[in-house]
Amino acid sequence: TTVGGVPSVLINRKTVSGGQFGKQMKKDLARCKSEGVCIQFQIYQCITGNIGSIQGNDTAVNPGLRSSLYHVVLVYPSMDQMMPYYRLGKYSYFSESAYDMEDWKVRLWGGKNYQRLVRIKKSVDPNGVFGCRHCIGDV
């Protein structure tokens, strides 16, 4: 089954330098060649995990965006193809995320950050007028 949407994972510098990310990509590229089971990868280095980048803490931004080196998007993977990448990074980018995912509150928002954002949302939207799937306050 597919995970729906356009799932992504944020990969930190340690995972890249330790070789785990490269090993997983090589494995999937080899599988594509040998079995014809291919995934489209999009790898972006457009987040603030670079050395010397501004690392503000007091924002709604997922903490993974502050500590990751790469934002990796996989286009139409199955859950079996996506899980190894989820194991490489505990965060995902909200706007490019799977429709179905476990632990989405932590993966998309960060645990402590999510709780803080819920309190803020309740104060500015007490009737729950605004919402979406995997948004702050979604159940």
C-alpha cells in the first residue's frame, strides 16, 4: 500500500556523515535496477540545518528543520519503501508529508513544540474553526 501524499523525511548531518543515508539510497537504486521497483527521490538542502545557519528556538517550525542537512522527498513509495527512510530521521516536513503516518505529532511538529502549539491554538481558536489533517489540534 502507498502512504498517500508526498512523504518526506528530514535527514540530519550525523546520519549523512555516518553513511546510513547513502547506504539506503544505494540499496534502493540497486533494487530499482535489479527488480524494477523504483522510487523517485528529490533531495533538497534548503533548510536551516547547515553549520552557521540561524537556529531560532521560539517558532512553530519543526525542530528537525533546524537540525537537518537534507529534506528528502520520496514520490509515491509504498510503506515498505518509506519505512527505512523514516528510521533515518524522526522528522518530516509538514507540507510534503504522507497522508497516513504513525506518530505524526512528533514527526511533523516535534513533541514539546506540538504541545506548546496546541495551547496557543486553543487560545486563539477556542471553537476549533480552523483545522486540517495533521494540523495542530487534529485528532
